[in-house]
Amino acid sequence: MQTTLDPTLLATVNELVRVNPNFNTVDFQLDCKQDLIPNTMGAALAQDAELVRDWCTGPARKRFEEAIARDKNEGLVSCSSLLRVDSLRVSGGRLTEIGPVVDITFTATLVLCGRDRTGRVVKGDPDNVRRVGYVWNMHRDPDETDPKAAWRLCDFKITEPETFF
């Protein structure tokens, strides 16, 4: 069975291949699952503003930095963690003024929790595992020569978390 790509996604993939002749969506999805998502989400969940700046740009960076600053002002320390990434797929793409953007859709299994300075849980629940759906818009930095380090999260959407077990 032959699959055909949406023309907009095809144009995006063609541009990515022009920048990196070894680019393909299968390897990109694997890189997302093994590196990009754990590193980016891990930085946000750990409230590491420096790593967020490394892995994010645009609206995503701003949203994460605002959440980190708000939690810091409230004295919250994150005890959240990413447990697993599932159902990852490339769901779209487009050429933008910042360059090629690839949309990925996935489900993350997470624990969302924040503690105050005394260690008391004041946000979320460390025993409540949740499944959260995401659409991430990933931008490839054309100035970065290392293809593994070239991707940045530029924006994202979240579906409502649900209790998993």
C-alpha cells in the first residue's frame, strides 16, 4: 500500500531534505519519541528555564517560562514526571517565515504534581498517573548543523488530561 503525503507536508519534507539530505519522517518520529519530547517536556516539568530556552522558541518558550516564573513566585517545586510517550505521528507541516514546521501528535503518560517549600503536595497528585494528548509544532533551526540538535518546540496544544490508572 502506497501512502501519499498532504501537499503542504510534502513541501515541508522536501525543504527539510534540502537542508538535511538524510531527513525522513520515520527517523524524525523516533528522534521525537526518544530525545526531543523527553528533553523538552523534561525541562518544562523540572522547571528548568535554561533548558527550556535551549529546546523551545516563540510561544512555547513564553508559555513555559511564564509557568516556571509563576510556580517559583508561589514557592512551588515540581515533582512532575514524564513516564511514557505513545501514539506519536507526524500530523502536518508547513513552511513558515521561521522555516519548516512539522506538527507531531502524541500521547504522554505523566504524573503532574507540585509541592510547597515544606514538601506538602499543593498541586496535582504524585499518585495520579494521567494521559495527556498533545500537538507539538516543531521548528528546524536552519543554522544548526547537527540534525539531532536542530529541532525546537515553537508552539503546542494540550487536550484535557484524563486519569489513566
